[in-house]
Amino acid sequence: MKTFITTVFALLFLISVYKERRSTEGTINPIIGDASFEARFGTVPDADTDDDLRIATHLEYVENALRKREMSELSVELRSKRMQLLDLLHEYWSAGIFPKNYEQKGRKPCFIDQDGIICAVGYLIEQTAGRAAAENINSRYKYATIFEMNDKNVDNWIAQSGLSKEECAMIQPTYNQTLASKIDIKPAYAITSSVLIGLNGASSMVNAIEVGKGSRTNATPVLGIVGGAGQFIAGAIGFNRKNEVDFSTGEWQASKTQRNVSMINMGLGTLSVGLSIWNLAVNNKPMPKRSAWDVRGFPDAKGKSGVAVSFTHQF
């Protein structure tokens, strides 16, 4: 009977632990879940809830909760450090600048993101131990929870902070995966492409007309070759420009919009060069003059000499 009761209690304990873990899965914090959001808004956040709002709400909630805790067992020095850190925490979440999880699926902590933005616990370490210390931790535990950081330096900092390891873990938020912002096309490249498309489009049209009717000068095809070559080169460079990350491979590549514009540049540039070369090759003979002036002398009725000027134009 005693064994049965022990087994039942063990099962109930495991079930309660499982439910607690499940209830905090995907929440802002693995220890207190979304209690902060529920306390403030009376509901749980959903997929459309702004992540920065969730983070700020969580940090404010934890700050207030930690300030209310009885800390009489701490030394005067540790109590002072604790209050200093809570003031820094207030300063941090009030600024509203939080890191992004660009690489990990689901909600994960992120000590310092690729933009150099630091998390709440990282900020406390940065402000008291220096940026180098925070970056050292980030190099090994970027996406780790506080409990996963098996590091003596971290433990020593916590021991001298006036905060417990559990309290630091309560502070540490998790961040939903955020895709890196995509720059569809660089403004300078868009402007350059627009100018080249306009100029080479007009050049190609003039070259096509001159191929049909005959070229008067070499200016149009020469400009077409120069402009077309420039546009092709611009398209080739823009096509391979690294401005977007593919998270499935970790490789950087140009965005689809920029690649499409680059293909237009290369295609139109090739067309302009081709028509220009054709114009030079086919219509390399000078055109006959279509306008002519003529001055002639003639005798008048009285036997005197006269002068006549004639002008002819072929339409």
C-alpha cells in the first residue's frame, strides 16, 4: 500500500511538472510563462501580438516583482548592487530596444543579435562588467538560457550581483524568430537601372529605325554600344549582389526583385549592343545628300549675265 501511494504521488508530481513545462512552452519566459501579459491585459498573447510589447511587459513585470521581494538576508553591499541592477533593468526596458532572433526556430533567448543589440541580462552584465565580458558570453552561449550557461564567469557575476540565478533566468526573455529584413533593391541601383533602361530603350528604337532606313552617322550605334555594355555590366553585378540571407542554407544572395531588374538590364543591354553593331555593319555607307544648293549664271533678255540660286530637297 505504501509503495502504491508513493507511486501515485510520483506520477502526480511528474504530471504537474509536465503541465508546467507545457504551459510555458513558446512563452516569453520558461519560468513564469506569459504571466506578465495576462496580469496586464487579462488575456494571453497570440501570434499577432507585437513581440516588443510582450518583452517590455515581461521585463516591467519582473522588475516590479523582484523589487517587492524580501532581501534582508543579503548584505548591505549586495542589496545595493541588486537595486542598482534593477534600476538598470528599468532603464533597459524603458528604452524599448530589444534583440531579434534571426536564426533559431521558435522562441529562443538571444544574448546579442547580429545587429549588436543586447538582451536584458546581457545589458546588466555589460553595464557592470563591460561589453567585452558580454561579448565573451555571447560567443559561447548566444542562444542559451541562464541555466544552460555552464560558465564560472557567469556564476561569479551572479554571485556578486545580489540576484539569484533563478531571478536572472526570470529576467531573460525569449524572442520569436524574425526573418532578416529584405532589401528588395538598392535605391542607387534602382535609379541607375531606370536611367539605363530609358536611354538604352530609346537607343535601341533609334537603331532599329536606322537599320530599316539607313544610318546617317555613327553616333547612335556608338552610344548604343557604350550604353548597352554599361547596362549589361550593371545587371551582372546587381544579379549577384549579396543583400538577402537564405536561412535554409545560410548563404547570402540578391533579392528576387533585384535579380529580375538585373535580368532586364542584361537583356536590354545585350539588345542595345546587338542592334548597334548591326547598324554599323549594315548601314556603313554614307547616305546621299537629300538637300542641295546650286548657283548658276545665265544671260538675260538684254544679253547681260544673270545669277540664279536653286535649292532642292528630297522628301
